[in-house]
Amino acid sequence: MTRAAAGGRIDRSRVLRFRFDGRDLTGHPGDTLASALLAAGVRRVATSVRFGRPRGIFSAGPEEPNAIVQIEEPFPEPMLTATTVELYDGLVARGLSGRGRLADRPDPARYDAVHAHCDVLVVGAGPAGLSAARAAAADGARVIVADEQPEPGGVLLGLPGGVPPGSLAPPGAVPSGSLGLSGALPLVSGESAGPPGAEWAAATAAELSRLPEVRVLPRTTVVGHYDGNHLVAVERRTAHLGAAAPAWMARERVWRIRARRVVLATGAHERPIAFAGNDLPGVMLAGAARTYANRYAVLPGRRAVVFTTDDAAYAAALDLAGAGVRILAVADARPGPNGRWRERVREHGIEVLAGGVVAEARGTGEVTSVVTGDGREFEADLLLVSGGWNPVVHLFCQVGGTVRFDDGLQAFVPDTPPPAVEVAGAARGLTSLHDCLADGAAAGTRAAEALGGGGSRAGTGRPGTGRDRQAGGGSPERRGGVRRAADGAPQANGHALWLVPADDCSTHFVDLQRDVTVADIRRATGAGLRSVEHVKRHTTAGTAHDQGKTSGTLVPAIVAGELGVHVREVGVTSFRPPYTPVSFAALAGRDRGALHDPVRVTPMHGWHVERGAVFENAGQWKRPRYYPREGEDMAAAVLRECRAVRGGAGAMDVSTLGKIEVRGPDAAGFLDRLYTNLMGTLRPGSIRYGVMCRADGMVFDDGTVIRLAEDRFLATTTTGNAAAVLDWMEEWLQTEWPSLRVYCTSVTEQWATVALAGPAARDVLSGLAPRLAADAADFPFMTWRDTEVAGMPARVCRISFSGELAYEINVGAWHGPALWSAVLDTGRVTPYGTEAMHVLRAEKGYPIIGQDTDGTVTPADLGMEWMISKKKADFVGRRSLTRADTVRRDRRHLVGLLPEDPGLLIPEGTQLVEHERLPAPPVRSLGHVTSSYLGAGLGRTFALALVSGGRDRIGDRIFAVLDGGQAPVAVASPVLYDPEGARRDG
Amino acid sequence: MAEGAPETGPETGPGTVAGAGRAVRRSPLGGFAPVAGERVRMAETPFLAQVDVRADPLGEAAAGLAAALGTPLPVRPGTYTGPVTGYPPCSVFWLGPDKWLVVGAEGGTPQEGGPPGGGAAAGGSGPPGGSGTLGGGAAAGGSGPSGGSGAPGESGLAARLRAAAGDGHAAVTDVSAQRTVIRLAGPAARDVLAHGCPLDLHPRVFGPGTCARSTLARADVLLAAGEDEEFQIFVRSSFAAYLWAWLLDAATEYLR
């Protein structure tokens, strides 16, 4: 056991059992998997992906490149960092080697998403973030604080000591310069009389949570920062409960946040140094070791060497020494280490090697000794490394902020902020606790002031407007740069040491997760690569799922060294969302299973379901495809339904067709401009079929137009194009012809519509509508009547899409089920679905837009020259119909095809060729089959096809290219059934 | 996934009303049991009269409508007026610069303002053209076009509004069955909506008297805020079952 006897933010009263790599272990609430593993003495956690080298725990946060684990129980989750997995009872996990395992069963957990709006979003609940939130909320602003940790405090959670007492007072009262921490790095504490930092953080967060307009979100990582201050965060709500997670509670929640201002208080990541063997288990970031000691009461080793370029590692060394780790030496690469820190560690008997480096970490499987640059070898099981601190600028850069290299810090720091974004604390390079508290408060105040003051914080303004810009262009101090102390000296005393030179750099690891070494980078620059983006792609450094959080500055610095230029000239690679990996399940939220996409149903849907209809999707609509009876397959059911329509009467639910009322004094002229044929001459009471083209002359949609009155039409559209046609109409009305006095109103779902078709249709209708004069003379084809059907107010249109005598009965949608039942209760009508409808219309050669057309088909190609008005001055697409290409004789025409084998059903999409035996490629295609069925009326198979010069080939023998060879087919007119229309007109 | 959202409901229920003869009306969510939690309540308000009005807000038709309604058509984006009393009780929702939705208590009736659930005569199932202002016995004769006014079975509200619009250029269209209304109420109603609606629903931004067309989950809706944390969600009838199931799912944590 390496757990200290006391201390830490863990609950020792409870023991959590877990299993790792087959070993049964224990930990406590408050542990991460990483801290529990360290406490249990587990040093090797994973295996590197390329070289199979042992890897341990390197960090204490989401920047972890090494300790990648697979959760197996309670539910498989791949590629998690042990440093961010909160320990729970029953956890079963194992170390990975670069690749995880997806669950082989559906995830039973719930996931959801929520939209949120606020005046100020503060990212990070460390000292700067909490100060910012408190300042921003002081005036009643709507504030959200999102923090990735289970409790607030950020870096304070890893510190032993206090925060300045003044910071519990209102933000403006924070005393400046009272703590004498100048030169401390970072957030060194333990010197003040204030309460422990974590307690201050908890109290501050609690105080914030009590405010009605403030929301504090723990366990919430902001992963994306987009234009207009739209941010995406993921809240982990039950994963830390393991199997005890309540099933009703969403496991993860995606927050989509719109913030008027954003304060980024995202802190800093410590970075490593490249030297031989720097990947061995036992090599750990100094700040991480400090966090393990203070927060988790875990000693990550017994005998340690410290290798640093800054002061922070001294604080780590002292904390670990205090906890019982023997610190053998501090190798401080700086020629002149900070004298105060040097003295303090010497008081603890720790030797400081000024200008010293670690040349190699040695060991098999883990660190057993450390060799310093002067050749001394220390027996040690722990090597603490601190190569400096990188401000976490990921979100800042995602949204367009630029960074610059700061020579004082030896790091890239925020430079020009995007609109309405503030950066505070360590995220902009500040290094002392006092400064971070004050900076956060100032940022929060600025954010609140930029909202425009006044009593209302309603948040109705748009981000990035008004006074927002002022802050962005303010003083240099406010522009995100590193603030200097009053005496003008940089607060940080960073020292550039990126790698310890050696002849063999093949174990100088830069990107631990991708196993990229200094040698790899040298190979890349040696091959002539100069751009850090190219080096990244060539070596894969920074491309693993940690996205190079620890290697992000090391790589450009080493590239710069190789090229002999300053690192600022090399720059950083692009920062892209997400900041940390996000599960697909979280992104899917509740949009899965039955809620994956809306299912649209007609008023009669319940009946269809009860009768066992097989449905097909038409866009989002569910439409009955056929109604199989006992023992029937699809072919049998469709044939029976077709025969019923051809021989008696069938009914179909056609409520899904789009319906648009077009009203106004210019309605007739408007429709004349949109349809290819004349609509203005249509008489009230009559119906006309119409085709619309796009401006390119290609068929866009078709349907019937009913003239209700002089100034009023009802246009129907195809099911799939209902919204598109309305948009099309509005586009022309609003942008091209605003002078036309026309209003378009969708009434698609106002009506339920039943198609009644077949030779017996009139008889059935007459029985249901005794007040309707239904004789052919009184109610001819292509007219409509308002009447009552089965006691319901109804509009009956005499139109046919089957070639039979047919009506479409429209009633208010609430009456749809009653009408449907009334029609079927006559006992003379067979319900039929879309498949039978397809067969019936195809026998008549009626095209379906979108099936028999594909956006390259003109009305003439469909054989509808008669639909193209010669009388109208213009209509949309008219000019295109006279282009040389659209009048070619060999354009593909819609024709019928009759296979010589009357039982052969040619698959839709089949290519058609001229020759019985395929010549050598290239083979010219004559066209393809668009629809193919077994026709009930025809008593044989048939097809519709688009065939080059097809109308000139009627009677010709061409060939369908099938898997088993070519099948001969006869080209025919597309109208194969009742070409005279006698049945329809009956 | 949602529970309690049957594919088909029973033949009676809040959304099913027996009309004349066999003409039984059925609302899109008929048969879906209302939800009555402490923090979330949810129920369909079926069979409202809904009329889509298009007109120039400064024109003659708008003036006629305003006079008839006793209140100007709202011109401030994202607001609604009402309920207007003294007329068939109705509310007027701003949908666009020249577009409104007028919603009355009961659809499908040629009579004025019958109370909800007013029985067969008010149920819109009676013979059309029998009384009220439904134009010219449009649907009764069954022998020809209606002469340019109402559609068969349209609401009395639509007919009255059309008459009020007069001869000015306007479109007054009965869309009572185009959408149904889900009433969502309770202290967690805003939270439920926030799971699927990108609008800022803060009471100071989206308080009583405001409305907006937006998306809720993957459905287009008209959302209107009322008093006492109550919202009306107008949704296309074909999307209603989907949205109901989605709302039930989104409300899971608030129904415990």
C-alpha cells in the first residue's frame, strides 16, 4: 500500500472494490481509477501502441497520454483515461494497447441533451473561474459555470494549503500584492492563513448555486467552442455511480450553450521534457504527483528525483517529501535556480543540481534508477518532471483566438481574443494563486459590464455586439497577454529546455500515446518537412485521442530546434473540437431507436397497424405498402390488391399527398408561371394535371390543381415534395414576383384523403353519398364536388392514378378514420397499399417523380409535350426547354418494356444495351429501368425505362443486362393498359 | 423509450368525440393518456378551431379583422394576443409579418364559440351549411363548387373571419386539423422543452404572451407561453404521436 495514513479528499469510511487486469483491488470514494491503482501499487497500466512498451500513469487529468483503459463492467467503454475515471464499486477495467473494444450489445443507458442560454459562461471552476463567476453573477446576470471535475476548485484540489483570506470578500476587496508570492509557479500556496483551497472553492460554488440565475455544472467538460459563443459541453451524470446508476437518469448530457460572453478559465497543463526512457512507469509530471499526494493521499513512489525547468516542481517536491517520499535530488535545468526555493528544499536535506538535467530513466518495466547529466545514478522509483506549463488554449483557439509565444513563460499564450471572450488565470499565463483570483474577478466584472448594465439580464442581445468589441480592443493587459508584475519583471521564469541532447533519441518520447520520439521528428525534418502541421501528419504526433495535450508545445519546439529557428516561427497545430473525446451515444442523445427520426402518420394509421399492413417509408411518412393476408407473401398480396382494383373496388390512404391552397386575385397567373401547362383557363369545379419544372427545364414535381373559385386553387404535390413545393412557391413570390397578390397556405394535414378506385367505385360512392349526383354525365372525369360522404362533409375529386374509374374523397382529418371505416365497411372495397398503386399507375405509364425521373428529365422526355403550353408567354423552365441539349432526338425517353419472357421481372436500375452479346468495353448504355412489376391488368411482367431515343425505338428488341446474361425486351409505349382510357372514363 | 404511447388508442377518450351518425372524430392524440406529474403535466387539447390568416397588416382586410376581433392583429414578432373575449373566444398568434394563426375554443362548428366538448352539434359532424355563417350552403348540395368561400366542414371561426376580412386581399384558411395542441405545464415544463428546443425559454425572454415557431426535437412547432408555467405546443398532426413520445421521454427525470 502506498496510501498515506491520513489526508486527502477521499472518504476512507467506505471501501470500493474494483478489478484491474484481473486483480481485485480496493479504493475509496473520491479516488480516480488512476489514484486507486497508484494506491494499490500498480505501476504498469497500459502498453504503448507502436513499441509495446510498458506505460504507467503520467498525469492526473484529461491530458493523460499513457494510462488508457478499457472499462468492461458494468458496461464496455473503450479508450478512457484512468486519470478521469471516477472509481466506483464493481468497476472492472483493463489496460489497453492503443485500441479499445466496443460493446457488442446496445447501451442500455439513457443519454440526453439540453439547450441552455446565459449571459456569462465560465469554463473552469478553479480559482480564476470561481472568482469570475462570482463577479459576473453579482449583478444578477445569468451565469453557467462548467467544470470537468466532480467538485469545484480545479488546481486547488491538489494543493495542501489555503487561499488568500481576502478572496472570501467581494471581488473588489481582494488585496493586491499582500502575499509576496511573486515568482511562485504555479499557484503555490500553503503560506497563507486562509481556509484550505478546496473548502473555499466549495463554499464559493455553494454560494453561487444559491443564486437563482446561476447554474454550476460539475463533471461537465466544455468540448467545443464555436462562432457566436455557441459552446458544447458534456456532463457525466451517472457514470461515477457504476452499476448503482439509476436507469431513469441520463448517463451523459450534452449541453448546447449560447452565451453572450464567455470567460475561459481553463487552467494550464504541465508539459514533459524529452530524455531517454522518459516513458517508463514511474516518470510522472511533477504537478500530477503533487495532486496524488495532496488530493488522494497517494504516494506515487518511495524514492524520487525531480527534473524541472521551473519553480512549481519544488512545491511538488516539498509536498511529497512532507508526505514521506524521499526526494533524492532536484535537477534544475536553469543555470540559476530560484534562490528562495533552493533554500527551502535544502532545509529538507534535498540536493539541488543547478543547471542539472536527467539524461536517462532506467529500468525494466518501470523506473529503477535515474541518471543525471553529470553521470550520477540515483536509485529511484519515481521521476518527477516539469518542463513548464502550457495554458489550456484549446477552446480559445477553436473559436478563432490566436496565440503568441511568450518568452517569459516559454509557452504559447492567448493573444487576440475572439469577440465576447475573456481569458482568465492560468489559461492566460498567470502563475500565482493571488493573481488568478484577482484576474478571474476582473474578467467576470468585465463580462458583466459588457452585457450593457441595467436591471435586466434577460440575455436577448446577440453575442459579440455593442460594448463587446471594446473589451477585445482594450489595453494589452486585457487582451489576454501575460500580465507583468508591478516591477515590470515577468512573473514566470520559464527556461527553455525541450530535450536532453543525446546521440540516440529513439527513447526520447514526445507523444507518449502515439509512441513518437525525437528521432521520429528528426526523420521528418530531415526529409524536408518544415511545417509543424506536416510533421504532425508525418509522425502522427498529436493525433491520438489525447490530441497531443502534453506534446503540443514539445513538438514545435523540437522542430524549431532542428530547423534552427525560434519556436514562435513554427507555431502550433490547429486546435479542433472536441477538447476531450465524446461518446457517440452522448451525441446521439435520445435521437435513437423509435425517436431516431420523426415517424409521420396519417389519421388512419391505427387501422393500418391493426390490419397488419407492411409499411414503407416515404420520407418521414409511414405508408402501408401492402396488407398481407394469412399465408400471403408480398407478390401475392400486391397481385390480389391490384386485381381488386381492376376488377371491383380498392381503397387507399392517400392523405400524405401535399396540399397547398393558393389564393388571391393573381393566383391563376401565378400558377401559370409555375406549371408548364395553362392553369388560368381551368374552370371552377374542374381539375387539371400539372407539371412543374425547375429553371433548368427538368421536371421538379407534378400533381393535380383544383380550381375552387376564380381566385382560389388547391394544388396537390407528391408526398415527398410537399414542403419543397411550398418553399418553391414562396421563393418565387417573395424574391421574384412580390407584386403578385397571392397567398399560399399548406393544408396537407387539414384533410384526410381516401382514393376509391375500380369499376365498382361509382356504385360504392353512391351508396355512401346519396346526395351526390355521381353519374358520369353529372360528375365527369377531372371535376370535383362538395358533398357528404358517410355523413361527413367531404370534397370528392374525380381523378385517377390507377387508370380505373376513381375518386379521391377528402374529409377533415379528424374524420379520416371514420371515412376509412365507412368505405371499408361497405364490404365491397379492398384496401391497397403503395406497391399496388405503383403497379397500377405503371401499367398506365404514369411516372412517379423521383422514381422514374432523376432531375435530368424534361416533360418531353416523359412524353408530355402536350403538357408544355405554347400559348403562355413564359413559365419557369420554358427557356431551357429549347436548348440544343433538351431538344436532342436521342434524349432518354420514358418507354415501356416487355420482357420476351413474360415471367421475367427485371430489377429496377438494370442497364439497357443494344446488343445481345456485350461488345468489348466501353459499352454504350441505352438507358436504365426505372420501374418494374408484375402487372395484374397485363397478366405479365413489364417495366418502365428511360431509353435513349426511346420513342423512336418502339417495337425494337433491346437487351437488359442481368447477372446471368442479357435478356431480350421489346420497347413499347409506356401506356400499356387501357390506352384509350375507357376504363378511367367509365 | 416512451411508454404509454399506443399505436392505436381506444375508441373513446379525450380526443374522440361521437358526432352525428357514424361520423366519429378522432384527434391525432386521441387515446393517449394525459400525464399528470407534480412537476410536469401534459395533455392534448383536441379539436380547436385554427385559422390561418394572411393579409397586409396595414390593409383593408386586417382592419376588418381587427374590428371583428375587437383587437388589432399583433404586429410585434413573437407575440400573441388573447384570449380575446366578446367574440368567439380566440387568440391571435403572430407567425410572420403578414401571417397569423387565430385559434378558437372549438373547431368544426359553424356556430359561435361553443364550449369545448359541446356535443354533437358543436362537433363539426353535423350537416354542413345548416346554420351559422358557413358560406352559401357550400357543401350541402353536393353538386358543385362552393363559390369561393369555405371548404366542406370548415370551422365557423374561419367563416366569420373570412367575412370580417371582406373584399380585401387576404387568405383565411381553416387549418383546424392541420395541427393539434399539446399543453405542457408545471414547474419543470421549461426544462422539458429545453431538451429539444433551441430557443431561450427564460421567463424574462419567453414569458406569457410570447410565441415562436421553432423546432422541438425534430418537429416544427409553434410554441406559446401562457400564465402559470403553461405552454401550448402546436404541432403538425402527423408529427403529434412522435412528439408526444419524445416529450414523455424528455420528461422522464421530471416525472419521478
